[in-house]
Amino acid sequence: MTSFPPKPNEEQQPAQQPEGSVPPAPIPPAPIPQVQVTPTPPPQGIPVKIFVAIPCKDLPLVDFRFVDSWHQVQNTMPPGSYYMPAWQYGIAETRQKLVEHFLAIPDATHILFWDTDTIAPISVDQGKPVWLTMLEANHPIVSGTYLNSLRTGMNAWVGGRPINPATTPNAVPLVDAEDVGFGFIMIYRGIIQQLVEKNIPKPWFSYRSSANPAEMLSEDFYFLRLIWQHLQIRPKIDTRIRCIHIKTYGYNTDGTIAG
């Protein structure tokens, strides 16, 4: 595996916003259509090389369970793949920077965002490596599943509501979604390359915070809505890829979670 650390002092400069600029406007969700999409595998004869992008603010504090999961999955990755842990002022800026590094590597065919609070299975579907299962979905954006941070359902939403695992048929591994958390998600290079070719303005990731949860917009949702707006492509979740979402809670004496 090849590591690409950031250049010296690259992350020491504060983020600058052009004078008079405003944050990107939120992009509303839209109904899921039936569309033709670019297959996930690269053209015949070009080997798959995955760029594993790991947003990581405090590397020494990463949970050992993630580290163990990462090492085991890493050993199954295609030869010549890359990985990069990074942090750039905030999660939106970090994902944008990781995508920039990914695009700078011509032979990297896919980017796999893997957050450090997500433990992924080593293999699924009769022992196939998890990354191979994601590629064989033959869809350009495929996510694993885990309980979302609000504990209201899966890390995937349709119509503003999280998908309920209890209502997802076991016989249907791939499920359409609108918004998906980026804890463990594979994206084909051609998707991001089209943003470049269409001159879609950056940033492609933007996080909007608000005291009103209804007005918040996470950077992963923003990116996916940008993809929908310009490319008419939606993500899918693979219900066979069941990840563990690591969270730390404080409990009151009556067993309830402390606010």
C-alpha cells in the first residue's frame, strides 16, 4: 500500500474565503428516477486501484477497533492501492482535500471514504473482500450500512426519513437512497471526473450548522445532492455490508443516555 502524506506546511494555513463570498446554497433532495449509470469497473485492462480516504482529526486517539479493522481489510485490497489519513480544518474541507489528492493520482480508479468511527467487515457475500462486493454492485456510488448518529435508522435517507432496517427485504441487497452518510462509501472516479469536466464550482463538500436540526446540512448530503443535480445519479446502499458505528455515550443512573 502506498501512503501520500500532505506536503509540509500544507495544512498550516487558515482557510480563506474570497471577500464577499457566501456559503454554497443547500441543494434540496428530489425523487429517485430510473437512470442509466456508468458501470463501476474501469475500462477493460485497467487494474482497480482504490484510494482509501480516511478523515482523521486525532490519529493517536483513533479507536483500536478501527485500526484492527483497517489492517485486516487493507490486507485484501488490490495491489497498488493507496491510503491517506488527513484533516483539513473541518470535515467538509477534509473530504474536499482528500478528493483533490485522489484526482492527482491518475491510476486510482475509486475513492473509498472510510471514517475512523466505522468498523467495516473484512468480507461479505460468501467470503468475498468487502471492496470487491462493492465493485460488483456495478453502480458508481455504493455505501455500506450502519446505525446513523441519531440512532433513528440506517445511514441512508429517502424523502428526509432514514431507511428502517426492519423494512428492508433481505433478498434485496442493494437499496436506492437519496442521502447517505459517508462512513464507508465507494465512489467511482468517473463520477468525480465529470464534476471537473463540467466545471462544477468548488467546494463540492459544504457543512451547514444550525441550532435547528431541520436547517442543518452535512457535507456528505451536500455532495450527493450536487451529484444528483448535475449528473442525475443516486447512491445505493448494500445491506450485506453491515458496519459498526462507534459512539461514546454517558449514562445516567436510571440507564438513560445523558444529554
